[in-house]
Amino acid sequence: MSVLKKQIPYTFKDPSLLDTRSFIGGEWVSSSSNKTFPVYDPEDDTLAAEITDLTRAEVRNAISTAHSSFQTYRRVPPRQRRFLLRAWSDAIKSHASDLAAICTLELGKPFSESLGTVSYAISFLDWFETLTEHVRGESIVAHRADNRIVTVREPQGVVAAITPWNSPVAMITRKVGAAIAAGNVVVVKPAPETPLCAIALAKLFERAGFPPGVLNVVTCSAEGTPECGAEMCENRLVRHLSFTGSTAVGMRLNAECAKTLKRTSMELGGNAPFIVFEDADVEKAVEGLIASKFRSSGQTCVCANRVLVHESVIEAFSKQLLKRIPETLVSGSVWDKKTSFGPLYSSKGVAKVKRHFEDALKHGATLLTGGLENERGRGPNFIPPTALRVTANLTSDTSDLAFSGEETFGPIVALIPFTTEEEALKYANETNAGLASYFYTKDASRQWRFAEKLESGMVGVQVGLVSACEQPFGGIKQSGIGREGGSTPLEEYTEIKSITFGI
């Protein structure tokens, strides 16, 4: 029986990557309730697959199974863990096209962009592999002459990872790769919108030769997610919860985890400012904005959301933006390799984008290009790349604009003119979010000064992309806790033990 419920214009090289079951303790299992939940193709909202819907008790069993496996896996030497990570990475590389196709099917991301997403995911495993043998303790000089003190870093145990729909491949490798490199075991709950990528990654993980129970994938419907999430927060066998998603949900999960003093990693929502100063290279700034704002159709937490352009260059910037949008962003079938811009993930995303668009018009914004008129034949979730210009400058009240207070998560950009560096900084920092910020200026002094004053965990200076495996990824304020990637990601998943010797 075919896993897919629809025909797609792609032939899988390895159809066995497609499955509807969860992966627990090295076994592929269906829910005892026989319940399933639907996964839809965002391009046309047709049914793509029916996935097993686990109960809270079955998630509890997965956690117990993982905990049992940890007792053995924690003793696997770092070099062996390194070789296993390399085998998983190599398996993904050899199946990159099929993984990209699964991502395109359940997320609606253009196939060419999905290939890039898979490469990004692989980069984390390759990076963590190089760090596996570099988790070190230290020797401390004791104040007592007959004492010697050393520290060691030990794995924490069961890590629960809740991953988002908008990055169904890389968010798993970024979390799981670091956790297992440090000697932990993981229970992953993928988003109900995009579970097929997680299942395919588990298939390749199994083939890499890891012991059973090191990685477990539990699939739950949207209706069942609160109960499954509660089990991960409340179960005392879970020592660390890693979550990527909305700020509201992350705050609730963090509060629940506090009841059992779990370690948490929270990568939450953003509201990134993108600022173009009067001395900026306008063409370069436009390219950066397009890269930051419109990749994944605007559906990333680090997308530019509040765009400020100095009043002296806003005309030139607008003109260049209108020229480059149609040249850069090509819509069409997501399976066409020429397509670089696809639909939103669901009607919920469309509704929010429409609300922000209509709110901007209500506040006097002028439409420059795009709008809510769907391109013919592009499906119910398609919104074209859209640009507006806000007539009021920052000396007026812009705080009640919808996109000032929350991320749009869609392909709409509104340009706001500003006059001084001080007012741009004030507006940029007037938010509870603090994930990413971007600005363009040729002034070297301003580059340092302004970057240091921006209240965000990541700053792009003269660049529109701020994410790479070697870079710490994370925010401040209500945008999260902890960092993923960078030089110390494995430390997030270890505990320090201090050992004192008497001699």
C-alpha cells in the first residue's frame, strides 16, 4: 500500500523513506488506538498522507525506552559516536534529493530551495562530528595542598526535542546531532504539519548503525500535541527540553519544565529590524532584504520584519526593490527547478499575512507591488511577494502597526522612512523579541557602534543571512534561551561534575 495519498511529479530513488509510523526503541510502531492524522500538500491543500497519532501513554513509553538506552549509549566512546554521526550524515547526503522532495511535499517549499535546506541540515551533523571529541573538563588548582580538583562533562540523559513545521529537516539535525554527539538520547516530536521529514531522517539514522533507542520519533496530531508536550515537560526521566516555535508556546513549556527543574533550550519568535542608512550600498541592501525577507516565502523566525530605510535613499531603495523582486523571485510549480518562491504552509499563515497587509493599508501604507490577489493557478495558500511603503516616518506613531508588534511570517515587506540613527535604534529595540537584526552602512564606526547597541542575539552587518552551523544561533529577551550551533553546542547538552581527590 502506498504511503502517499496523491501523485507528485517526482520519482523516489528510495521509496522506503516514506512511512507513516513512529520510531521507538529501534522499532517502527503504529498507535494502539489506530488513530491517524492528515498531512496536506500546501501547494493545493490536498491530502498527502495519514500519519499514526500516538497517545500520551505511548509517548511516555518512548521516553522510558530512551532512558533505558541511555544507560548503554552514555558509555559509547566519543570517537565511536563521531563515526556514527558521520555515517548518518553520509546516508542523508546520498538521499538528499528524496529528502528534499519530502520537504517540498509537506511544506510547499520549492524543490530547489528544499535541496538547500537539506544541505544546511547536513552541515550541522558534519560540524558536530568535528566537535564530538572536544568536550573537555578542566583541572583546577585547589587551595588545600592535599587536594586535587578536576571537572568532567557528562551527558544529561533523555532530551526531548519539539521541532517546528517551517524547518523540518535542519531543526532535527541541529538538535539531535548536538545531543547525541554529547552522549544523550533523544525523543523527537515533529510538528504535525511536517512529520514525514522526521520519519525519513529516522530511517537513515537506523541504517547508520546507532544502537536502538538513541533516537525516537513520536508523531502526534495537532489535537494530541498538548498532551504529548505535557508528558515531555512533566516526565522526570526527561532532563532537557529543546523547543523551536512560537514565543507563547515556548513560555508555557518553559514554565512547565521549571516544575521539575529541567534544562531547556528555547529558540522562539523574532521581530527582526532591517535598517538601511543613508550611506548604504542600496543595491547590496536590496539583495540582503530579499534574501532575509522572502526566503521560505517569509516563513522563518529570522526574516526581516520591520524595515527602516533612511528618508534620503528610500526612493532609490524602493525602485531597486521593485526591479529585483520579479528578477529574483520566480513563482510556479514547486516541483519546477526554476521556481524559487512558493506558497505559505496553510490557511492559518495566509490569514495572518492578510491581517497584517490590511492593517498596513488602514494606517495609510501605499502598495508598491504584489498584494493579496492570488496568481492564477497558484493554489489557496499562495501570496505573491508584496512591498508597501508607510507614509508616516518614525516621528509619527508606528507602534500600533501590526507588524511592529509581531512577526508577519509571510512575504510582505513594509518600508518605513527614518531620519536619525537614534530613532532607528529606539524603534529597533522597542520589542520583546530579540532574535536577529540587520543593518546596512559603509561607516565602520557605526557598524561597531550600532551592532553593539542592538538588542538581539544575532546581528547581520551588511548581510541578509545570519545562520550557519559554525555560528551560535539564538536570541535574547523573549526570543529564547540558549544557543544552537557554534563552538560550544555540545556543552548545552552536558552537565559539569566536579571531582575532588584527597592525596
